[in-house]
Amino acid sequence: MNPLLLDIPLQLETERLIIRAPFQTGDGDIVHQAIKESFDELKAWLSLFQEIPTVEDTEILLRNAHIDFLKRGSFRFLIFDKDGGKDFIGTASLHRIDWNIPKCEMGYWIHTKHSGHGYMTEAVKELVHFGSNHLLFKRIEIRCDSRNVKSRSIPEKLGFIFEGTLRNDDLSADSSTLTDTCIYSKTNEPSLS
């Protein structure tokens, strides 16, 4: 089946979270504020955030993410606290999709003030369920810098298999040093949940 014909919901929910596609006017303002408040942490791990983007840049980034969502090239979701639905928590995405397998990679970042409450683990768990049961991905992968203990803890909590470390695989977010990349995966077998 052509992925463009897939019926993809624009919003998912968990016990505490609303996880939705970036399609509302003003999403750029909300995400931009979280980037500013979380900049020191984001800068350490994401090359995209070596400088604080403008509100306009953030809005463009999110509109392009929505276009990619509609084209089924990637699925970026914004995560909000379900209580009131206004408190932005972070983003998580299914990207680097290969529909021939089908498989994807998952990425995420959290607004620093919400770190440590299990929100991202809850969101990633829901997106793994969505990816394996709705999109029928046979493989979902999480890759992260070996030094990023917080990012690594999520796949470890959710029962992903640690497949190994690629040594000198990438550059640090600021491109100053070589880094090692840890690879975790879940495959769509009867034990995937």
C-alpha cells in the first residue's frame, strides 16, 4: 500500500499526555519558548540547537514537519500535558522511515522543566505502540550519543534491545569531537508492546 493512503490520526492520548501533530497556528511560539528555556541541555546533544532559533524559524520548522507528516515521510509529534492541554512538554518523532521494510528511527527531546517525571518515557511508549500496531513497522530504532544517559534510559526502561555501540560514528552536537552512538531496537514480534 502507498503510505499516502494510510489513515494517520493527528492526535494520540495517554493517561497524562496529548501527543499531536504540529498543525496549529502558534505552535512555533510555544515550542520556541521551550527551546529557549531548555537551550543549555538541548545544545549539548542536538546540532539543530547550537543557536536559539527565532520564533519564525521554529514556526517554519514545524510547518515543514507537518508537510512531512502529510507526505508520510516522518511523523513529528508535540507533547502536551493532558490536564488543560496547554503545557508543552517536548517533541517525539518517527523519522528515517523506510516503507519497504517497514521501519523507522525515533527521536525526542523534552522541555527541561518537565524532565524527570516520566513524560517522555510515556510518550515514547505510546509512539512505539502506534508505530508497531498502526503503522506496522517491523523495526523501531533509537540512536543516541553514548554519553547521553537520559536519552539512553528511555529505551532501556521500555525493553528495547541494546544492539551495540558504533565507535567514532558521529560528531558531537557542536562538531568539535567524535562521538560514539548507541543503538537500541524493538522489532515487531509477539513480544512488542
